Amino acid sequence: MNRSLHHAAFAVGLAAIAWVGAGYFPGNLLALALVLLIGAFFLMGALELHHFQQATTSLARVVGAAHEPPAALGTWLAPLHPSLQHTVRLRVEGERVALPGPSLTPYLAGLLVLLGMLGTFLGMVVTLKGTGLALENATDVDAIRASLAAPVKGLGLAFGTSVAGVAASAMLGLMSALARRERQRTGLQLDARIATTLRGFSRAHQREESLRLLQAQAEVMPALVTQLQGLVVQMERQGLALHDRLIASQAEFQGEAQRAYTGLAESVDRTLRASLTDSARLASAAIEPAVQATMAGLTSEATTLRHTLTAAVQQQLDGVTARLDTTTTTLAERWQAALADQQRHSEAVTQGLHAGMDRFAATFEQRSTTLLDGVAARLDRSADQWSASWGEALAQQRQGNEVLSAHTREAWSATVAGFEQQAASLLKSVADAHVAWDAAAAAREQTRLAAFQDGLAGVTRTLQQQALQDGATVAERQQQICTTLEHTAQAIAAQAEAHARATIGEITRLVQAASEAPRAAAEVIGELRHALSDSLVRDNAALDERNRLMATLAGLLDAVNHASTEQRAAIDTLVNTTTDVLDRVGARFADTVAAESRTLQTVAAQVTGGAAEVASLGEGFGLAVQLFSRSSEQMIAQLERIESALGHTMARSDEQLAYYVAQAREIVDLTLGSQKQIFEDLQQLTRVPVEADPA
């Protein structure tokens, strides 16, 4: 059923995009390009959902086939999609990890709506620009009506991109919801298998097995303690016997060594004394003559050396004094010469600087004069060009007015000539009808006819003068109307272009803010998940270091609370900023529409017969305002949904963190209990030997 609905939603979304694109195909390439871009993003989201559904199907197939406990968890996870293997492994091992969902589809759904709105705004800009061009080229009321009809009819087509974007976004959201529901159903089946056939791979089962092994070890511990006590007693006895033997052998060895060293010292003492006495006597007898001769020679050489050194030192002092005087004189002369050279060089440098400054001042003055002359010449040329351009424009305007006046005069002249011809033919027919009358009646009729002809000539002249005056008035009025229409169209085009640029800029900033907020939230959530994974690793590695584990968990709780607070503040700021921007854009758009409506009402008061077109254009702008308000409300609703989704995600993260903290506390309690039991056993072991020693 879900698969059929999924295919039906995909077909409906694609059909809506194709229908809107087919309507734009013959003539509107810009709207067609936007519709194709919407279709491309829709296909991208559908492709991601297709891969997501394939992964869900592989998980359902593996879970459905798990009727018996597998031999190894890796072998059982091998047929799964690579994107689900790590998450399913963590869930089987007992971690509260959610199955991954589509990453791009939620953002693509919002992007499709924004692309549709962008196409609508671009269509309105093009329509208003075409309206301005049509008003500039129109010359009379019928032409204005005909030129405004096509842009106003085409204004409805500008909202086709919004229809395509909203339809594609709705169908993509429906497909995403169906895929998520199927993933949740498969996750429930996986949880059922984890509780039954896959329980052997969970951390809880492993902890139960560890606790069972610890209990078995505790049961075996008394026998082991008894054996260790017997071994300790035996080792103590052996140590005491070995210690006694070592003490006896060491005392015997020390006595023998002492006796041997005493005899050796006595014999060496006697030998050294005898040899030293003999050597001293022989050496003194042999050295005495040589020592006397050496002392006499040293005395004479010392006297000679003292006289020689005295003479050499005196001679050296005399030479040093003479050289010092010569060096002092030479240095004084060179210092005076160097001072003179330095003074001459300073004077030359000063003169060079003065000359350089004079040349620079002259050159700068000449360049400034040249630059001012060039600027003045350019300004004169620009003024001449502007004067010539304005003269040509005025001449063309005057020529156009003269041509229009000539055409108007010719039209009225032709009308008067036709009227004169009709009057002449009427007179001729009346004369022919009265020819058969009698002579008296003919005379009266001739007199009356002459008077009638005179009156008719006067009326004709009056009508001709009035026609000429009306032609001049109409030509002047038409010229004023054309000028007013031209200025009004230019003002409308300028205001519409400025408003469109401002609106597109606001929408661009809004899209950037809306795209950066989920990205920032996703990064914060990713960092939170990474921090939680690191905390799990630290929890598993710190079973024997409970103090560090508690400090780490406390730091982690502070970081998560801080991140949650910042995330909530960022989301609130984003929602408030988006609401303010939408309010400002709506108010600005309403003010612009009101100003344009007033301008169009002024134009309608001047141009007779154009009230229906201006009213329809005002209705079109009103419809545009309503559609913009609807799109703004939809965007606000979508942002609220994003905020609620982020709130659910944060709540789930808080639940996971609480579960991790509870698991860590349970592990710490078990560790403390086991260590306490071990310490008590060790204390009992230490008390048993102490009690055995007095016995």
C-alpha cells in the first residue's frame, strides 16, 4: 500500500510540473527554465527517497529472515545497506540510536516552494516591464487598452511556477512521510528481534554474563584463598631455613677472610719499610752534587735575565711614547680634514635639495594647470554634448508634435470636405425635385434657396473654424495625455523595478537565513551526536576510573545544556527575524501597491475610457498581494514545523543522554560493589596470616 501511494505521489508531482512546463513551452523561456529547475530538485528528492526506501527494504528483509540467533553479528549485518550497518549494530548492542532519515528531502521541499515564489516574482517583474513598454508605445485609448490586455492576461501565468513548486513540495513531503512511516515500522520489527533472537549481542546480555562469571569467581575464591594460605606458610618456613643457612655461611666466610687479610697486611708493611729506607739513603747520596751545581747556574741566569728584561722594557716604553705622539697628531689632522669635507658635502646636498624642490614646485604647478585645463575642456565637451542631445530630443519632440497636428488637421479637413460634398448633393437633389413646380413657386424657391445657401455657407465656415479649434485642442490634449502617460509609465516601471529588486533581495536573504538555520541545527546535532559517541567511548574505557568518569559526565551535561540553550535561542531569533522580515516585506509591498494604485487612479482620471483596464490591473495587484500573504503564511508554518522538529530532536537527545547517564551510574555501582567485595576478601586474607602467627 505504501509503495503504491509513493508511486502515485511521485506521478502526481511530476504530472503537475509537466503540466505547468507545457503551458510555458511556446513563449516563456524564463518560466520554463524555473519549472525545469523545480523538476530537477523534485527528481533529486525522489531519488534520495528511492535509495532510502531500498535501505529500508534491505533492513526489513534481514529482520524478517532472523528467526534464529546468528553466529556472528558482522555476518548478519553484511546484507544490510551500508548507511544502516553502523546504526543497526549500535541498536543491537543496546544503544538508543535512531535510524537515519532522509537528509536532503526536508530542505528540498522548502526549496521547491521558494523556487516557485521566485518564478512568480520574476513573472511579475517581466509583466510590469511589458506593461510599461506597452504604455510607452501606445498613442490612443484603444491602443492603451489593447496593449494592457495581453500583460494583464499573462499575469495569471506568472503564478504557474508557484503552483508547480507547491505541488512538487507537497508530493515530496507525502513521499517522505510514507518512507519515514515504513522505516519506523521496520524499526519496531528490529526492536522485537533485538529483544528475542539478537539478545546475545546486546550489552545488557554481556553484562549479565560478566556478572555470572564474577559470581562463579567469587564461589571459587575461598578454595583459592586456602591454597594461597598453605603456599604462604610453606614459603615462610623455607625462607626462615634459607636465612639461617645464609647467616652461618656468611659468618664463617668473614672470619677466614679477616685472618687472610691480616697476615697479608703485616708482610707488606715489613717489606715496604725496608725498601723505602734503602732507597732514600742511596738517592740522597747520588743527587746532592747535581743539586748544588744546578742551584748555582739558576742564580746566575736569573741575574742576567733580569738586566736584559729591564733594558728591553725601557726601550719598548720609549718607542710606544713616540708612536703615540705621532698617531695623535695624525688623527687631529685627519679629523679636521673630515670635518671640512663633511661641511662641503652638507652644503652641496642642501643646494641640491633646494633646486629639486624648486623643480618639483614648477612641475607640480604645470601639471596642475594642465590637469585643470583638461578637466575644464572635458566639462565643456560634456556640456556641449548634453546640450546637443537635449536639443535633438526637443527637436524630435517638436517634429513629432507637428506631424501629429498635421495628421489631425488633414483628418478634420477630409471630414469637412465630405460634409460639404454631402450637403452639395443634398441641395442638388432638392433643386431637381422642385424643377416641376410652377413658375411662381420656382421664383420663391430660388429666392429661398439663395438665402439657404448663404446661411449654409456661414454654418459651414463656423463648423470649419470650430473643427480647427477642436483639432488643436484635441492635439494639445493628446500631447498632454501622451506626456503624462509616458512619465507615469516611467515612474511605474522605476517603482516596480526598485520594488522587485528589494523584494528579491529580501527573499534571497530570507532563503539564505532559512537554509543556514537548518544547516546550523544539523551541525549542532552532529556535534551533539559526536560528543555523545565520545562520552560512550569514555564510559566503556573508564570502568576502573570512576572519579574521572563522573567528572567527564558532569562536563558533558554542562556542554549539552549550553548547546541546547544556544540552539533554542538561535531558533527563536531565526523565527522572530523571519517574521519581522515578512512583515516588513508585506508592508512595503502593500505600500507600493497602494502608491501604484493611486498613480493609476490619477492616470484613469485623465484618460477617459480606461477605467476598466486600471481596475483589472488593481485586482491583479490585489491578487498578487493575497498570494504573497499566503506564501508568507506557508513559509511561517514551515518554519514552525522545522522548530517543532528540532524540539522533538532535542527532546530525544535529552532522553538518550539520560539513558547514557543511568547506564554509566549502573556500571559505576557494579564496579564499586565488585571492588568492595574484593577489598573485603583481601582484608580477610590479611587477617588470617596475622591470626595464624600468634598461634
